[in-house]
Amino acid sequence: MEEVKLFGYWVSPFCRSVEIALKIKGIQYEYIEEDLTNKSPQLLQYNPVYKKIPVLLHNGKPIAESMVILEYIDETWKNNPILPKDPFEKARARFWANFVDQKCFPALWKTIWSTSEQYEQNKAEALERLKVLENELGGKRFFGGDSIGMVDIVANFIGFSFRTIQEALKLDVFTEDNFPKLWEWAENFVNCSPVKKCLPPQDKLIANFPPAYMGKTLVSSFQSRLQLPPPGGC
Amino acid sequence: MAKEDVLLLDFWVSPFCSRVKIALAEKGVAYQQRGEDIFGGKSELLLKSNPIYQKVPVLLHDGKPMCESTNIVQYIDETWPSPPLLPSSAYDRARARFWADFIDKKLFDAGGNIWKTKGEDQAAAKKELIQILKYLEGGLGDKDYFGGDSFGFVDIIAIPLTNWFFAYEKFGNFKVEEECPKFAAWTKRCLGRESVAKTLPDPQQVVEFVSMMRKMHGIE
């Protein structure tokens, strides 16, 4: 009997990546919600280097870092692959997953926390990144082709959380007008069965954003900004 | 395999390019190499092959470009399977990828913070590098190499970065061997390997390069 446990935090898109992959593969697992203001001894034991979620525990052996976990899941459970077989296509998928993780996510994150003065500049950077991503998507339904793959999974923040937060803050970074193909991708992505099962209700996300461990100042600053008019000149 | 099937766009001092060269040497793959003029003007082929980052290394196999050194090394391992660089079990491969990712996120930048700074900032940067090496010592444990008895993926990802340690030690006034003897022993072991010894530039030349960079950054 396989024993699979996931130490996670429900708001985290990195944790969501792992859950989507587990759902795609139909893997039964026990989910353990971590209180990131008071991390469990097990989490600290299983991820001593970063002390972060997600951590996957498979038959007692821990794996940390969401993209490492995704590759592990794909190599261990061979049904419904999330990475291509061909080494060149696999290299491309890894490249784009890293681009989403290291370039898109931080740029979008910055727009959420921009002051009015910073917004236009941060928005410009985010638009540039999204443009690159949209070009890569091209005419494909998903980055993985006909079905979702690792790049789509890693981009879950763009497809779900960011659009939800953006709407609440009345930002205009990722719009259907600006990025019609990427927008369509996002709609298809969030309606995919394994993804749908992992998405919290949008109002719950907003009510609990940002995560408490980021500190009371940031939390109250975000909640008060929900009442403000749109930033910049939009 | 004909030499012209595999082309590496390279910069001599780049530890990231060295990773690719060591991997190709380990696999016995013949390839062509083209040095890029990073400061003077990057080639059209480089800009076309890596439009997003415009960086080396780029590996072109049958004209198909691949970017990002860790990615390229994995591609090399998957395309020319013998001898294997990654372990065979999925769990051990996950551990290897974890350490490669850790090294990528932490090691080169920490070293950079040493030669780019002075005084208190430099002291903090040195402390950070030592902490990173101590984590790596933990990952190595009592093994000869990160993967066990054989030189492999994580060793290839890490060893070229140690080529710059001579420069960090000179400008930071410390010795890695004194702080992290296990890591230093692993380094010596890897440097004894032909693929590594033949690939890595002379550390003194790296010192001269870093010295030039310091002047460019206005530190000296």
C-alpha cells in the first residue's frame, strides 16, 4: 500500500501545483495543513534546508521543492504523464516551467504590492513577461498540448489566484484584451477537472489573502487596499 | 556521431558552460565549441537561440537549441544514457534535483556577493557562503560523491562553481578548506577527474577575470 502525504498550505500556489499533479494521476494522499506561523516538527525534520511547504512524503521518504516533487510524481506514477517523453521537448518544458516560476510569478507578485507610484513600472514588467508566455503558448490549448502538463501546472498562479486577486484590487495587468490567448488558456485551465478539484472559492481566497505568516501589517494593508480605487491611470 | 551535430555556445570563464563541457566529456560526445564575446557583442546565433535570456551556455543538437545549464546537463544525460549521471531510483533522482536546484539558487550569487562587496557586507556574504557549503556537506554525508560512489549530476552542477572559490578566498580573505574540510576534500576528488581537470580554466585566470569585474563594478 502506497503511503502518500502532502504537507501544504491551502493558499500556496506551489502546494496547489503538487495537488493538481496528484489529482491528474489519481493518487490517493493524506493532506496535512501546516500553520506557517507555527511549523510542525515533522515539516522541520522533512525539509531542514528551507523549512517550507510543500513537502511530499512517499512511504516515509520526503521530497521538497514543488518542481522537484512534480518530476518525482511523473517518474513514479507513469499514467497521464505531465512531461513529454522526448528529451528535447522535456528540456523545453523544464525551461518554460522555470520561466513561469522565476520570471512571471515574481513580476505578477510585485504588481499586487505596488504603490500607486510603482504600479505602472511593475505592470510594464509583468506585461512583458506575460507577452513572452503568450507567444510560447501560440495556438495550443495548453502549454502541454491537448492536455495540461508541467508548465500549465506551475502556472496555476496565473490562471487562478492572480486573476482573483487582480479583480479584487481592480488591477488591469492580465486582461482578455491584452492577452486573448493566455486568457483563453486560463479559462480552460481552471475548468479542467483535476484543477477544479484543487481550487478554493474565490471569496475565501480574498478573505484570507495574504497568508497570516506574512505579518499583520501586510495583511491589513492588503485588506484596506481592497476598498481603494484602481491604482495608476487605469 | 559527427562533430557538427552538437554545438556549444560558450564563454571560457563561465562555470555554467563548464557544466555542459564536463557532461559531454563524461559521455564521450564529440562537439564543436564557439566562444561568445559576452562584452563585445553576442552572436546572432546566440540571440536567436536564446532570445529570452541571451546567455550562454546554449547547446544546439541537430540545430535545436537548449538553454539553462542544469536543463542542458539533464538533456545530455537523457540523450546519451551511458554512463548515467543521474541515479536510477526516482527518489534518489529527486534528491539530486533538489541539491542541483539549491546550488543554482544559492551558490554563485553568494560568491558574487563576496567579491562585489567590502567590510560588513562582505563579512555577511562570507558567512552565507559557508552556511551554504555546510548544507552541501550535509547532502554529501560520508559519500565520495553526491550520488554515492560515482561522479554524477550534482557533482557536475557544483564543481565548476568551486573554480571561482580561489577568487572569493583572495578577495574575501578566507579559506574554504579551513571552514568546510569535507567540501574541500570532495572538491579535490572531483578535480582529479579527467573531464573536470581538462575543462575548468586555471583558477588564477578566474582571479584575473574577477579582478577586472571588480574594477568594472567600481570596487577596486
